[in-house]
Amino acid sequence: MEIAVTCRNMWTAEGGFGIDASLEPAIGGGRVYSDKRLVVTRTLRPYGLHFSGEIDLANSHAVAECLRLTVTTGADLHLDVSALIFCDISGIRSFVEAAENRVGGRLMLHGLPELLQTVMRVTGWADLPKLVICRCRRAKP
Amino acid sequence: MSSAAPHVEHFRHEAFLYSGWAEFVAGTVPFIRDGVRAGEPVLVVESLEKIQMLQVALGKEAGAVLFADMANVGANPARIIPAWHEFVSRHGASGQQLRGIGEPIWKERSPDELVECQRHESLLNTAFGRGQPWWLLCPYDTEKLDGAVIEEARRSHEYVTEGGKWERSNIFRGLDASGAPFAVPLPEPLTGIVRLAFASEDLVAVRGLVSRVACSAGLARRAGELVTAVNEVATNSIRHGGGGGTLRIWQEQSGLVCEISDNGRFDQPLVDRQRPTAELSAPRGLWLANQLCDLVQIRTLAEGTVVRLHMHLTPPERHLHVLADSPASGSEGAD
């Protein structure tokens, strides 16, 4: 809860990311970024972000910024990417960078679509110590 | 011409011209055996048929040799150099001498594949010519292949062996020219071209078009892979090729072709066949395209860069981990 509030404050301070404050409930969940192709929502259990839509050159910097501003103190950060329809290399790079920059906890990818698993394996990003491709949920084909 | 075995002091890229089984065996078995007896790691990338024959001819010494199926490793010829890189970096530590046999060209190769195989043979010089010493023998079947193919082999190989004798090729193009921009024009498609000019805000449209055409052509599951590859190449056009480019899609007998052209100049001949380093910013797009697509053709022309991505409708079984089939190979990846 405390962490979430901290994040919301940071979002407000940062601004410029299309954050819709009215959609963000008082508990700190809700939408943290959106554009025509991508919606990023805060999740609380587990704590992290939910991505829905497409990531490419046009918004991968925004994804990186979302991740940079989502702070956890030593705990794992969970990303639900099961509703990601498309993600290019620059988007995956944002995830990898966020994982590498984490102090303490790991970045957990949940529901990573099969094609993206292939892309991450081929590009050498499948076996990073801080970026875990979690098999907890059946990935979409 | 000499029949004495040479001492290898640099990368020795040698074309072996043979006709018929007997000549093939006479030229390859002693080469492998000499390497094994000298304690050199040996990798043979050949057709399954030839691998089986070599294993019989070598007897128990075959156990000391690594084998890989060229139909898998080299289905897309741009995946062969990474396989050799893996072999050299895994087994060639501290100047260990190595031997390899690789036959990427056979009669049934399509014209597009053949040209990319020939480019691959040239790029081997660029990839290894200034590195550690090792010896790569490339068999060419003179009975089945055109004279022009043999002629090109003499240009892409510094050494040529025929009838048990070797010589320096007097038409070898040399190390520098081997990696020079590839400007051989691509044949113009005949009909049914779908065309889309794109700029930075149009990647969604690019993906949508490729997806629709690929699905209606029957690519099914691989449509997503083609979309991913095209998106990366188009992204390169936006970032390095003047802010955008032109996408053209058409169908050929074997499958679908997506062509991305832009005003940029492609001058890193090996970038599509170098396994990405751990560096976050290392280029990955063209490497990925080569792993996902059945054939990738890159040309540096006066008006800019052209990249063609081919996806077959009936793909060969794909092996992303090229040496995984070798009996003695260890864990994946050298970098």
C-alpha cells in the first residue's frame, strides 16, 4: 500500500505520461499509462504492472519509464504480459533494462506469449538472472 | 599444385571439387582422420546421407567427430557462420587447431538460396580470415553443379583442391572484397505486389498488412514470426534508413516474400549473422530475422538498402540451436 502511494505521487510529479488520475483508485491500482495501442495498469496482488496491447518503437520508451517509476524495495516486481498482442525488440529491451537495474528483487514476466518467448531465446535474453519468464500461467499461443 | 599436406597458419578456406562418391570419400575421410589423429576437434556439416556414409568409413574414429545436418544448420545459409563461430569459440581455445567440412551448396538449392550461399562462402573469409588458424574444407560436386557455381567457388576460396592436389586459386577475390557491400541486384517480382510506404508512425499499419497477407497466404502460426521480422527491419529503416521506407509483399511458388527498402546504407556485412552480445544496445533485429525467416537477402544498392524476407509455406523443421544435434556438443551458446 505504502509503495503504491509512493508510485502514484511519483507519477503525478513526473506527469506527461497520459496518466488518467480519475481512473486510479485511492488504493493505488488502476491505469498508469495509455496510448492508442497500449494500456498499462497497476496490479496489487502481486504487485506490479499489467500490459495490454502493442509495444513498438513508438511507445517502448514509455514502457521503460513506467518500469523505472514503479519502485519496489527489494521485492520482486510482477509484470502480467499475457494480453500483450505485440512487443518488438525495443520493448523487450525495456524489460531487460528494468530487470538489470533492479536492486534486490527480480522482474517476473507472467503469461509471456509463445512467440515472445522464442524472440527472447533467440536474442539471448532468456536466461538472465534477474528476469524470470514465469510458467505460472498458460501463455497464449 | 601440391599433394603435400599444408601447415595451417591462418584460416584456410578451401574448396574441394569432387565428382562422385569415391572422390568425395577419398578427399574427406583422410582429412577428417588426420585431424582426429592430431587431436584436432573436427566438425562436419553435411547432408544426413553423407554423414552416415562418413561414419561408416571412419569406423570408431567417427566417435571423435562432431556432425551436424546441413539441411538444418544451413536451411537459411546465414545461420552457418554462427555455427562455425560456436565451434571455433568452444573448441579453439588457446590456439587449438581445428578442422571443419561444410557443403552448403547442392543442386536442389533455389536460385535465391544459391546466391545467398555464395555470399555466405565469401563472408566466411570476412568472419574468420583475420582470426585464429583453422581449416575449412568446402566440398563442391562438379558433376551436379553448374560451371558458374564452381567458378564462383574459386573466387570465394583462397585454396582449391581437385584430384588429390591443392593450389592457391588465382581468381580468389581476397579478404577485403569478400566483405564488400553486396550489390548484386535482386530479380524484380512479376505480379501481385502489395505496396506500402511507411514512416515512423506507420509500424502498426506495416504489421497489419503483413499479418493480413501472411494469414491469407496460409502461413498460419508463422505469420506472427514474419510480422515480428518485418517490424524489426522496418524499425531499422525508421531509425537508420532516413525515417521510413517502402514495404512490398508478394507471393512466390515457395512462399511469401516481404521486401523493405530505404535510403540507408548497410555497411556491416556480418551484423545479421553475429549472435548478439550481452550488451543491452547490441543490434538484434537482423539476427532475429535470420532465425525466424527461411531466407534473408540484404543488398546495398546505389539508391539505398533492400532487405527481402522469405517465409516458406511448408518450412523445414527449424533448429534454432544449431549444434544441439551433435553428439559431443555441450551446453548451448558460447557468448
